[in-house]
Amino acid sequence: MEWLAGHFEFVSNPEAWVALVTLVVLEIVLGIDNLIFISILTNKLPQEQQARARRIGISAALILRLALLATISIIVQLTEPVFELFGHGFSWRDLILIAGGLFLVWKATKEIHHSVDPDDGKENMMGKVTMTAGAAIVQILLLDLVFSIDSIITAVGMTDEIAIMFIAVISAVTVMLIAAEPLSRFIAANPTVVMLALAFLLMIGMTLIADGMGFHVPKGYIYAAMGFSALVEGLNMLARRKRARDKALAEGSAE
């Protein structure tokens, strides 16, 4: 009981509560990248398998992050350089971010190509089912690992309280679990949003590569660009719906 009480001393500390709220918000924002990838990937599966694959992917993210928190001393060491190239020291974290970024760039580029050229003999995100649930879950797990390590290192940089980190991670993954289904339905119902989401993944992949190479891009710039693009697409969707309503009214009047 004394050990448990020692880990929850932050409850009476106002500064700890501020850190908790800040970290929860930050973890939710960082989870958007992962959620977009999970949503557009699982939409390629048969309808009856999509919800299950999303739950498995998000649950895996939670398990990975909690497991990484349990080995936090090892995670901190991932930021130590293991070799130097062109005057820059590369750590295991850098290598993981670069590998994850390259995977995202490859995946997003391939899907954008298939969407732009649907007659290339392959299917795109909105085409026929060509991916198995196992293949989707493996890809989700690979990206979960990359985003989880980045998320945990961010948490370590903000607070020393392990209890705060656990609460923030569980809260963020819970929000992801709730938002996954509506987001996936929205993406599936709006083909233009798929292209926008793939562009987001391409940008996120390039950001991960740049971060791994030592060129830090403030996350605020990335999410501001994503927010602005989403706002513009939202306005376009409203305009298209208005034109569709006006056309339907005009055809109704003509009859």
C-alpha cells in the first residue's frame, strides 16, 4: 500500500494535474496519426472484419505503450547514440522513426498511386477487398510500435510521474477506441477524404524521417497544416452538398 500511495502523491499537487491534462491532450493529438492509418487500412477489409481489426489494432497500441512504460529505463536509453554518420549521432529511436517514416511514405505513396490510376491492375483503398485481416493487423502493429515509442519518449520528457504517464496513455487510447468507428465510417463515405488522409500520412512519414535524421519539425506546424487542410475539405464538402440539394430541388420543380 505504501508503494501504491507513493506513486499517487501527485493527486494533491496542482502542478501534477496541469501536467496530466497537458499530457493527455498531447497523447490524444499524437494518437491522431495512428488512428488515421488504422482507419484507412481497415477499410480495405471485408465489412464484417473491419471493427474487429480496429479494436485489435488500438488494443495493441495500448498494450505496447503500457509495456514500454513498464520498461521505461530501457526506453530512455533508446535516445543514446549508437553510431555516428555525417557528423550526426543516430540512436535506436532515430532508426525506428526513420524505418517507420519510410514505411508510411511507401504505403501512402502506393495507395495514392492506386487511387489516381485505378486501371493499373491493382485495387486502392476504396476498391475491392485485397487485404487479409492478418496482413492489416501486422501493418498496424508495426506502426503502433513506432508511434508508441515516440509517444512514451514524449511523456518521459514532460513528467517524472509514472502514474501520470499511465493515466495519459490509457485516456488517449480510450479516446482512439471511441473515435475509430465514426472516423472509419466518415472516411469510407467520403472518397476525397481518403486522399486527404493519405496526404497526411505522407507528411507524417516525412516528418518521422526528418526527426530521425536530426531535423526536428515542431508538431504544432504539422497539426496546424492538417487542421487547415481538413477545414478546407470540410468547406468543399458543404459546398458539394449544397449543390446537390439545389440540383435535386431544381429537378423536382421541373417535374
